Amino acid sequence: MKINKSFFQLKVILVGILLLQFHIGFSQEEKNSKLYKAIMSKDSLLFNIGFNTCDVSQFENLLSNNFEFYHDKDSIQDRTLFLKNIRKGLCSSTKTYQARRDLVPGSTEIYPLSKNGVLYGALQIGIHQFFESTPEGKDKFGSTARFTHVWILENGIWKLRRSFSYDHQETNTAGTKSSIFDNDSEIEKWLQQNNVPALGLGIINNGKLQQIKVFGELKKGVTAPYNTIWNVASLTKPVTAMVALKLASAGKLNLDEPLYKYWTDPDIAKDANTKLLTARIILSHQTGFPNWRFMNESGKLDFKFKPGTKYQYSGEGLEYLRKALEKKFNKTLPQLADELIFKPLKMTDTKFVWNDITDVSRLAIGYDNKGNAYEPTKNKTANAADDLLTTVQDYGTFLCSVMNSDGLSKKVFDDMISHQVETKKNKYFGLGFEIYDLGNDNYALSHGGADQGVQTIVLLLPKTKQGLIIFTNVDDGYKIYEKIVNHYLGENGKKIIEIETK
């Protein structure tokens, strides 16, 4: 039967209610999660094999007996009618073309469906495009559409129960379609749906901080201002790294000089490995230290392996470097940072210590994913690895300075962006920054920060002079990274996401 207008309007309303309720109640799955991979595997079987090669058996295996298909320009179809139409249309022996469905990269979102803590299904939403391949091997664009799939576990096996296909466009609009990032009110709604209290964005183009955008609230009824002060957690480390690299560029610090001459931690004073520690080894996270000594049962610092032999992320390493620099130069880290970075760049809102904050009323309080506020961290002394307080403008200015190698010699900058140690395929640590190998001699520099009520990340593309700053103040703020990275960094952003989620 043909769908009438009133019924279609009702269907759209019902789908909208379903999606709204779903977004409020559940969190999006990460790409490396077991559920995400399971659903994407079924999607691949359904389309890459079933649809794209006309293997009807894939549809028969994957569709629930109670399957229903809703199309905004066609009829409602049950399983029997749907399979019949596939055989007569898409997979007819008389057709002169081969249809192909392509999933638009970065468009897929997957959310779990559960009852009383038990997973029973998943919701998959995304955008796909359809093409027709002629016998001559030419591709003809067909349409772009949004889809929503409801997958259900039936006797432990994933089956497609409902399929909604809507918003069909006869022009290729997938790459140019209006984005939520083109509309501030849509971003605010998106943040509310994902339970993200506040978001700070910095967009770098042509080596300059082009735009600052801050959304959400500091607390109920208090709008987050453009100069919101954020705790950026481990984004402190690149600042400490740049202090050391600027000192090295000025000839005041040798990156390969043993640091025991200036500082030795009492916990490891009798360990011969101490004499192997250098600024280079610390900045590339090859110290052999745990992330923090309190993670050891003894609560004391120790070596897990010989320094310089492999990678292990460590905040203790940066703190070790801080103490060595402070002894060598007889100045505190805040004093060194003020002289070398903060004052020259006019970063007046960036502080290591709580009491130095210029305006506490602008601070973004951190929250858990239930909406409960954390007590702010109030450091009385500087931590070289954690808890820097800054604004999007200040940190964006700092990143532009890094990307433009201000105050760095060519040798030191080259060392900073070199592959000091591999952390995973196509991903390395340089000096102070992670490095993504994007191919064709292109690369991205990155660092993230995560603490209670803090999720932050920055990305720099020195070749194209682009960059992105993302600050959030909630435990699971990382769940919104992918959409932002894909939107602002395009193909390079997609490559970064692919490397990170493999």
C-alpha cells in the first residue's frame, strides 16, 4: 500500500520521539567498543555483501521474522514483501546496472538498548549514499538518505527488527549538508542530549586562532562565557614540554644530559637507572615510571623497565623534569613558564596554581555523567603534568606558537615532531606531543587530558596550519570528539579517528 501524508507525518513524529527519548537516556558507543564493532559487522554483511553484491541470503539471515521497513517515499514493507522487492528489483536478473550503497564516513552513531542493565538491542543511525554502476564501469549518483536501524538480540543473535529510511535527497548533499556546527542553537541541543554541561572550541586556520566558541552553562542558569576558565588536566604536559624545548633552543638545556646532576628522587636514588633519565626520555614517555607512584602498592616511585627502551605514559616523568629544571635554574616552573611562554604570548588567564586564578567565577566546574559536580582541584604548588587552568583563547594562542615554532630552533622543532617511540600503528610520541602519521608526508600533533570532570583534546596539522581545541567539563566528554574532529578537520580528521579507533 502507498503511504498517505497523515500517516507519514505520524511516523516522523514517532521516530523523533524515539530518538529524543533515546538520546536522553543513553550514551553513544565508542568506536572501539564491542557493541559498536558487532553492529558495524552486521551493517557490512547487510550492505557490502548483501546489497552491493546482491547476495539475498545475507538479508534472509540478518532480518528478523518480525522485520518492518519504513520508507519516506514508498510503502511500509514486512519481511516477505521486502525480500520479494529485493529479488524483483535490486537483484533482478534483467537489470542493466549494479546498485551500491556507501556509508558516509563519520556519520554512524550507535546506542545501546537495555532493560534492568541487560543489553537487548542497539540503535544505529547514520547517512548513506546510493550509486548505480553501469556495465562500462561508470558510477551514477542515485540519492543520499538518513537511516535508523533497530537491531535486536534474538536468542543471542543480532537481527534487524526495524529499518527507517528518510530524508532522501536526489543531489549529492552528504558532504555539504547543513551541520549542527552551522547553528549554535543546534549545538546547544546536541550538548544537552549528550549531557555535556559546557564545551569550549578553538579553531585554528592559517596558523592563527580564527574562532573561539563556548557553549553551555557553568552551572544552572549561568551561561559559560567565551573566556571560561577550564581545568585542562594533562594538557599541562605540552606547556611543561615547551618550557624545556625553549630552554634547549636557547642553548641552556641539553635534552640528552642526565638529570641526576640536578635532581634525584629519594625513592630511586639507589637504582642505577636513575642515571639514564634525560629530558628527551621524559618528554617521549620512555622513563619506565608508572603514570603515578600512588598506583604502586608501596606508594613509592620505581622503574618498570629500563629508561629509553619502550613507551609508557607517565605524569611522574614530567614532575621529575619539573624538579630537575627548578634545581638547575633556581626558578619555579610557573616562573619559567611566565618568562618563556605566558608573558610573551599574553596568556594572562593561564595558571598552574589555584590561588593565582584571575576570576574564579569564570571557572567551569567538572561534572560526572550523572550531573553531579566535583569539588575543584585547588593546587597550592605547580604540577608539571596536570591541572593547568586556562582559557580557549590562551591555549589556542599557545598552540599557534608551537605550530609556528616560535622560540624553537630548527633542530629542536624537528626533534619535537620526530618519531621518538611508537605507541601504536601510525601513532608515535615525539617530544611533548603525540604524532599521527597521516600518509603522504602529512602528520598531526596531538595531546589529550582526562581527569574527574575533565575531557580535553587538541590537534595540530602543521602542514596545513590548521588546529582544533576541544574542552569539556564532564567525565565522558570524549563522546562528542568524533563529530567535531570530522567537521573541522575533514579528511585529515577522519584519518586521525581511524588510527585512534583501530
